[in-house]
Amino acid sequence: MSITVNEQQKEVEGILDTLHNRFSDLYFEEYNEKILLYANQQTDLTKEKLYHFMILAAVERITSQEPGWTYVAQSIYIKDLYHKVSRARGIPEADLYGSFYERIKDLTAAGLYSPALLDSYNREEMEHLGSMLDSSRDDLFTYIGIVTLAERYLTKSHEGRILELPQERFMIISMTLFRNEAKGKRMSLIKEAYWALSNLYMTVATPTFANAGKSHGQLSSCFIDTVEDDLRSIYDSNTDVSTLSKNGGGLGIYLGKVRSRGSDIKGFKGVSSGVIPWMKQLNNTAVSVDQLGQRQGAIAVYLDAWHKDIFPFLDTRLNNGDERQRTHDLFTGVSIPDLFMEQVESRGDWYLFDPHEVKVVMGFSLEDFYDEKEGGGSFREKYRECVAHPSLSREVVPAIDIFKRIMISQLETGTPYMFYRDTVNRLNANHHKGMIYCSNLCTEIAQNMSATVVEEEVIQDGKIVTYKSPGDYVVCNLASISLAKAIMEDELKRVVSIGVRLLDNVIDLNDLPVLQAQITNQRYRGIGLGTFGWHHLLALKGLKWESKEAVDYCDFLYEEIAYYTIKASHELAIEKGAYPYFEGSDWSTGEYFTKRGYSSERWIELRDEVSDKGMRNGYLMAVAPNSSTSIIAGSSASIDPIFRLQYSEEKKDYKIPVTAPDLSPKTTWYYKTAYTIDQHWSVEQNEKRQRHIDQGISFNLYVRNDIKAKQLLDLHLDAWKSGLKTTYYVRSTSVSNFEECESCHS
């Protein structure tokens, strides 16, 4: 006589209650035997229902006091996943790790894998790579980690059934990204990449993670465009935005060149409607052109602090006021010169200008200048020329009034992001080829930008041919190192080396639908190697967040990362050639090293080697938010402190309890939570970190909703004076939800 559902649930809970010691090897052996025995004895209920009961029972037990239950739930979930993949493939579970070649062949025939894999590797090579798959590495996942991986990244049939195992995903990524390497070393490089990915030493960005080896989607995370002040440029940019958004890319758009409200058009005074209507167009694009059918497009727009439209721009995300002037689905960022911050601090006046009128009257574009040194330079000279010119219209306001509006919006919506343009451009290794007007959606990218211009359209042989002068359309190629794992297991140098090569290959493999982005990608060969798990690492090392020891360790560690990253790119340049714009860059002149005070013997030696033989990549390091992929890797996000010791990750129809990584009586004392940490300590850490990161850092400020305006202002002034290039969200306890671009989660 078969048992009832209630009886079965009780027996499941009874099995789980006897397995408290999850850290025992005997536990796993006994546990697996009992699970398999019990599953094989089922009559009325399928294995899926049994696994479901057991997962629920284990998940309910995950607490900050007993965090180990996440691994119990994970091990059951893995068994359930293998069972489902077995049924979806129509083969026994024992044969799941059979012929790797046949699996790739089947998924290619089904239109799920790209034919490039079969074209690049023969059967013998594929079977050899298949023999390297190590299913025991599935045990490294937490429960939330394996669920996130399965739901978002593993290959599924058109009906939504999972057809790919976790280790196969890691191998397919490795095979895809290294398929064009020299055949003599290709297999060893794939093995190295698989080692790094499957052991969770590093993760690649969401587009690479999800799309590598598949028949659709591109591999890059974010893109940044510059919009010129003409109708054609505005609409062409919107078309490019929609094209990239539908393929899963996040966008940063610089609108600082667009004329302000009340400006003239073709000499007709006061007819321009300013930047807000064009933001409305972008907002509609974000909503209507979603990212691969999964979520709406993610777009950030940036405007200069001196632009006449700055006040309505800062109000666009607020919940009150004229809805015709609101763009709730866009994110905002302000491009801020040093002079503005100086005027804020001194409570001085600030002048607002129309960029179109400045260009016509003054003969230059104010946004094209920056201060080459602290306290002086061409931006403030040109700004003062504009202030003094009698024919140029302007609005004068207290600088602090603009900053008040910035802080009001930040406390209500989390934005605008802050982009300290003078600091960014002074440290731009490629300032010989252009300048940087803004950052991307997640504020970690800082690369040269310029607008694409249509030069002419002609009729040739009955066809309309358009000639464009391509601007620098920035492309973000991202991956991140798991600090806690790579450092604690002494694998940092090895992981950095394979990470740089992996990202460099993304540049050549990506087939971008916007051609100027493709050109820019090849000119600069920019990559963004980042990190996650900083708080996790501090806890394992027994370092308090609010301590000089943590600040000093941050300085030391990120200098090591910088050294290994620069050296890896240099060695790639020797092997494959330097990026086309290397000559004249700060890399070639040695100024990159001088500006950062790198004067030790090893740095001087590396500087001379780089100057002589080049760099493969014009941009190298960027710290992205990577909250999704850090969850997969079982670590803390980016350089952020944890939110709380235990929380629930909300899914569509259920919640998963999650605890701080490696939570134990020992590490608990080092997990001070985000909203209880003095944020000035976080700024001080990032001052040290930013010195070694050539691009930017997705740096959040965590504040309570009762913070005083003076306190928030002091935080921003501290960030600017400390040489930070950007700040990301102001995360207030009054704002519970922030929509982010998952593309940058690497």
C-alpha cells in the first residue's frame, strides 16, 4: 500500500532532521544514499515531487544560525536538475556525461547552439573537452547560486525545458571564447578558462554568461553613445539604442551637446523644447524594446551641471509634478566639473548656459574642455570666458541649489549618478585620441566618446548610400574576479591572466549590430576586469570594514590586481600586437605610471617594457555591480558591504532565504551591514582602490532616510576630494527597490 503525501512529507523532514552535520564527508555519503534509495522506492509520486518536498524542507531551515542548510537544498536541487535534464534529453541520467560531441551536435541541430562550435572543433577535441567536465564542482554552489544559474543562464528548449548542465555551460563559454586561439595552445587555454569559471574563481558578464555558444545574443554588457545637436543624430542614436537594447545591452547616453529649452532653431528664437522631449523618446524606447524579452531596456542619460536644462533634468524621475516632464524608466547622471564642486562648497554662484548658443557665440563647445590639473585648466578658463561675454545669455543660480535638487532626487529615486569629469579625463590613458563626457549605466566605464556624424547621402545605381564618420561608441566587455576565493586560495595571478585573455577574445568574437561600436571596440580594445566579494574577503581575513587595516589592505590588494592585469595585457601585446591607438597614449609615454605614483623597481621595469612593446588593451579595469553573478559564485556583490546577515531573495512566486557568505560565529563579527557603516570609511577605501583602477567603480552610498542634507553633502564632497571618478546609487532606507542593468553583472 502506497504512502500518502503527508506521510511522505513527514518522512522527508525526518531524513533531513537527522542530517545536521553538513560539513561531514560521512554526511554527504549517507545523505546521497538515503536520497537515492528513497527516490527509487517511490510509487505514487514522481521524483520531481519528492525533490520538491525535500528542497522546501531544507530551504525552510536556512537561517543565520544554520546557514549550512543552503548546501543541503543545493544538493537536492542538483539531483532534481539532472533528473529534469535527463528527461528533457530523453536519455538516462547515467549517460548525461556521455558524448559531449553528440550533445553539442543535437543542440546545434535544434537551433540553440551556434554552428561555430562544430565548425571550430573536431569530434576528438570535443570529446576530450567533455572528459574534463567535473560534476563534483556543482557542490561549490549555494542554493540561491544554482537556482540563479539554472533559471537565467543554462540553455533551454523553445518550450522552456533546461537542456544544459552547469559544467557544460562553463565549458561552452570557454570553447566559444577561445575558439580562435592558435591550435597549438587552444586546448590548454580552454582548460584554464574552464578551471577558473567552474571553480567560481571568476565570472563573465551576464551577456557572455548567457549567450556564449548560443545561436542568438551578443557578448558585451554596456554601450555609451554621444548625441550631436541635430535631428538626424538624435534619431539615429535612438535607432542604435533600440538595436542594442533588444540584444540585451544597457546604454549610457550623453545629451550634453543638445540645445536647451528656449534656444533658437535656424535663427528662430525661443522655439527649442530642450532635452526633455528627447528623453521621453528614449524612455519610450526603453519600455517598448525590451532586453531579449526578459526585462525592459536599461538606459542612463547624462547632462552637464552647467546646462540650462539641468533643473528639469533632475526632476525627471520624481513622482510628483508634471507627468509630461517625467521619464520614470530612465536613469540619470550629472557630469560635474571641479569648479562646480568648489562653488558648492564655497556657496558661490553657478552659471547655466545653452550649449548651442555657446558654440555659435563663442566658437567653441564648453563640454569639450576639462581642467588638466587640479585647481586650473582649460574648462574653467572657457567657462569664465562664457560668464564674461556680454552677448551670451545665461542664468545665474546658487550652486548649492542645484546640489540640493540632486540630493532630493537621490533620496527619492537613488539617482542621479555623479560623474566627476575632470578627474576622469585627467586620468584618461587615451586622452591623445579624445575625451570622456560621461559613464555608462552602472558608472564603472570611462572611455573616449564622440558622436557619429552623417557626412552625405548619395544615390548610386538606384540605391541610397549613406556615408558616416564613425564616432567613438563605447563598448563594455566585462568579467570579475571572486576576491574571497582567488585570494584565500592564492590564485589571483593565474585568474587575472586568463581573465584578461578571455575578455580580449570577446572583442574579436562579438558581432555588434551597430558598426561604429564595432570600430571603437577594435580601436581601443577596451576591457573591464573587475572584482566582487570584497566584504566576503574582509570577513574571512578578520578585518573590520571601518578600520585603517581594511583601507591599507584595499590599497595593497588593488595594486596587486593592477600590476597583474597590466602585465597580462602587455604580454598579450607581445603575442598578438598592441591596440591601434597605443602610440601617444599614457601607456606609451609612461605617464600612466607616473600619474599613479608607481615608482618601485617592479613598476619601473613594467613601465619600460610597456613603453617598448605595447599594451593589448587601451582600457583595462572596471568594477561593475555584478550582483547576479556574485550570487552564482556564492559571494558578496562588487565592493559593497552586505545588506544584512540574512535576507530573502524574491523570485516571481517564492522567496529564497540567503545568508552572508561563509557565515559562522567567527565571520559574523566582521559583517557589519551597509546601513550601519560610516560611509566615509567606504569612500576612503575607494580612494585607495580608484588609484589602481584605470576606469571607474560602481560605488553605492548607503544612507538612512533620516540623513541630514549636510551629512549627504559632506559624503559627496568627500568622494570628490578623494579622487573618485563616479558614484552610483544613493541607496536610502526609504527606497526599497532599484532596477539595475543586469548586463553589467559580471
